[in-house]
Amino acid sequence: MGPRSHSLKSLKQVQIDCCKLLHAPAPQSSVAWADEHFYLSAESSGTQSRWRTLPYQKAILLTMTNDDVRNVSMIKSARVGYTKLLCIATAYFIAHRRRNGLIYQPTDSDAADFVADEINTTLRDVPELGNLLMCDPEKISRYNTTARKTFEGATLDVKGGKSARNYRRMTKDFVIYDELDGFDTDIDHEGSPLSLGDTRVETSSYPKSIRGSTPRVKGTSLIEECVIDSNMHFERHVPCPTCDHFFPLKWKDLDYQDDDPGSAKFICPECQSEIHQNQFKAMDLRGRWLTESGIYLDDETGRFWQGDTLVEPPFSASFHIWSAYSYFTRWSEIVKEKIAAMQEVKRGNVQRLKSFINVRLGETWVEEGEKADDNQLKRHRETYAATVPAGVKVLTAAIDTQDDRFEIEILGWGEGEECWSVRYIQLYGNLAKPEIWNILEEYLVDTYEGVDGEMFNIALTCIDSGGHFTSEVYNFCRRNHRRYIPIKGHPQAGQPIAKMPTKVSNHKVYLTMVGTDTAKSLIYQRYKIADAGPGYCHYPNTEEYGDEYFAMATAETKIKRYKRGVEYYEWQKEKSQRNEALDCRVYNLAAIRLLQANYGVKLKEKLVIRSAEPALPPPPAPEPEKPATTLNSARKSSKRPRKSGFTNGWRK
């Protein structure tokens, strides 16, 4: 065969390869494609067989591959087929739609295991996908690595979600997050995994983000946050065999007798008839995914309906499903695990119950801990006779710095650290510009009238310096470094509420560490005090102290944690909840402690003013200038100058 024949053969092969890229398969839904092409591999499935999409899985899969739904989230238990749905959606996007994909697992190790157990076996056993790989699926090459698969017309990357560098330099059409609650909430201080990963699909013509996870702890669960943010949230409703009432399967309706798992059965919430597991498949065949507002998903087409009216697809949709719907889990097994978990609770171990709630029910675990009741605290509101009520001896202020505002609270303090909230201010502005700091100072040098006409000024202000404007905070505090104290939180348990240094820092301010754990514990104990007196918290009947304030003031819960078997506590809030009012109360508590410990203030005497001059003692006279020192004179002196001491906040 001559050179010309080789040239013609090469050209023909190029033409064939180009035609392959241009070939578009006949349109098929993802469910139809999966039932025709997908296969359950022996290494990653309980049975080795051709895939058949179960009734409750159809609408989920159709929504995952619906180009009109941008985000799909699934909060789930184990053994409902979610991992296989991810593999099917991935294979369908690549083989049927030639789309570039990205899958994130919590860690690099998880990603490698996922590729070995799920992706590689799919490439081997699903020819419709494996034949598109640019090399033999059984061989490692630059087209087939652990982290990347290169297909004809598409690529797939599989990465761990712990490192920010794994979220860079990729442009994709779809991104999938598996076991989302196993990810860090902030990736290398660059943002949440969802915000970093979803950026990779922003420029796609058909961007898709699929998130799913067994949930963990309420308030910190990323998948729970996705569900809360979704436009439509669906639960699977099935009909009662007796009365045909549609209802979602709930744990509260799963009944059993005398700790006998074998007696497990559901009770219809409408007619109270018993429903046994052998009836479930027929129920699921007629079931449908419904929202609280009555919108439902058609299992066969994936369209959204309300009654007989077709509804526009939402931007984001979410699903909840748990083990009772699984065709591979007996209801008796679920009951058996619950009974065992409750026996462990009696022995003082709640970890098995936590696992049951997460893994079997697909619900977040609510940590027990020290929490304040905002409704109870609202009852402390009263009408003051003056801006500063009787009983107040001194005023302090606390400032929490945010990206676009200051949150300010002014408190009055009396004997026994009984306190009266005077004002709560939200001051918006650009903290990078001096104008907003000048306005802030106007609030801090203002005076406040008491019941007898005496005037109070703010004796001491503590301002948060741990945010994005640390330099600006230091610059502000240098204006009057004895009345404006920058503080930084120290979360470790057992730290003092406020520990003021004996000398200024290199920034010429008294940067003070605040024991936030200690302070919050004391504040929450004081919230519970029911009668006026030492430690009691008073609030005025004003708009500033409405529902939003009390929600912020009680936003956190003290939770028991375990690390390597060692018990410890940490303060936690739900991601969507603000807590600035609680932070301000912590800083105010630090301010009153500093006034007593370092400034010699007594809470038995009023600290009032007759003019705009500070009520605190005046700052010390400047030290006399030291004569210039020459090298020779310094050598003659064998003693260093003695540093002045620091007593009650003032130099001797």
C-alpha cells in the first residue's frame, strides 16, 4: 500500500471522527435513556443487573436533567439510590447531550474512591458512555486519569472539595456535589463550596447545579440551607389503600407494638387504617411529588402542575426522601435501629440516635444545648420614665463592625450589673471612608438625660476589631485611646471576660481580648433572671427593640461537642440568623468589667456630667521629653529608664 493509500485512509478516519462529534442521538428523556443503557455494576451495587428507574426516582432524575431548573437539591437518607441517580445524570449529560461536567466529593480521597467504585465501573459496563472515552476505559492514560475523563465532545472532572484550588480554572456545564454536608462551610477563607463551584457553570448555555447529602446538624447543614433557599420543596405523597387519601410517609405515623420491630406498619393519618409494607410498591406506583402549596411533578414527563394548570419550572427545586420509601429497606429494620438507639440514649450515649436521625430519617440533628427564649426576653420590655432610667449609674457602648454598617448598643449599668438597654442603632455607610467614622463619634460623644435631669455620657466604648476594617478601627480608637477600646474575641472556654493590656500596642491602642465563651454563658444566665435586681436585663418599649433585636440577642446555642472522645462546648447559630445584638451585649459586658477593674468605676455612684467633658478622670499629663542621647552618654549609663506602671487604667 503506497503513501497515497495511507493518506486517504487517514483522511477517511478524520472524516469519521468528525461525523461522530456532529452526530446527535435521537432525543430521549433521562429516565428512558437510563432504562435502556444504564447497568448496575457488581462492585458498587447489591445486585448486578440492568437498571430500572423506580417510581419515586423518576421525577427526581427528570428534574436533575431538566435544563429549565438551574439548581436541584436532595436531602436524603441512605439507600434511596441517590448515588446511582448522580451517575446516571452524569452519563446522560455526557453521552446524550455532550456536556462538560464536574463532580465534587468532600475530600480528595473520597473523590478517588468515587471514581474507582462508580465512574470506572460505569465506563466499563455502560458502552453508551464508555465508547465515547478517548481511550480504552480499562487503561490509564492522559485521557483517563483518576481526576479527569476525556470523552468525544465532553470532559468530566472529579475533585475533592476541601481545597480552593480545586475550584479554579474550569468552565463546565454541570456541577454535582455529593455528600454536601461533609464539605467545609468556608473553603480556605474564599467562600462556601456552592458559591465557588457554581461559578464554574455560570457561562454555560445550560448551567446546572445538583446538590445532595445525608444531613448532619441543624443550623450548620449546607444541604438544609439549599432546601430552605429552594423555590419549590417536594415530598413524596402516596395514596392510602383504604381511603385513597394521599399523604407523605412520616416517622410519627410508623407504628409498632411493645418494642417489636416485626409489627411495624404505617397508620393512615386520615382513616387510621393500618398499612403494611407489602402494600407500599402499589402505593408508590400511584404516588406523586407534592409541595405544600399543591404543585406536583409528573413522574413520566417531569412537568410541574397545579391542578390542571401547567406551571413554569422553578429556578431551584428540592426533594426530601428517607428510608421508608426505599425498596431495599424493611420498615422493621428502621424500627429495630430506633429501638437500639433509644437504649443507647438511656446509657447516656446519643450518637447512635443522631446517626439514626441523619442516616435513616434523612433529617438534621438538633443539638441539645443552652439556649435563650427570645419570647421570654421580650417580656422584659417596659416604658422608661427618661432616656436613662432610674438605677443607672454609668453608660457603656458596644460596636459590632460589619461590611456595610455599624451595629451599636448603648447600655446603662446599675448595682450588681443590673442593666438597662438605652439605644440600639444600625448605622449604614462605607467603613473605608472617614465620614462614617465621624458620624459614629457623634453618637459616642452625645449625652443622654436621666430622670432627674442629670446628663450621662458614654464612659467607655468597646469596638470590634476582628472584621475587615481592623486598621480603620485602630485609627478611630487612637482619637481617644482611653475611651475607645478595640477588642478581639477569644473563643476558648475559661478565658476572662475582658483582659486589658498594661500598655498600648504597636498601634497605640489598648487592644483587649474578650472571652466570648465566658461572656455569653453569663449573659444567657442573666437572660433567665425573672425579677429586677442584680444581673436583670431591662429593655425599652421602642421600635429599636422589636422582634429582630431579640432574635439576634438569642441567636446562638451552646452545644456539646466531642473531639477524639473529649467533650467540649461551642456556641453555634443557624447560618441564616444574625447575631449582632448578642455580640454587642458581649462587648458591653466587657466594657463595664474594664471600667470596674481598670478605671476604678464603682456601680454605687452615678457617673454623670455637667458639661460635654468626659466623666472619667482626665488622661495623664504627657511625660517630659527625654534629652537626646548620644552614644557616649548611653554607654556611661548602666541603668535603663524605669517604665511607668499602670494602675486602674492610669499611669502613676
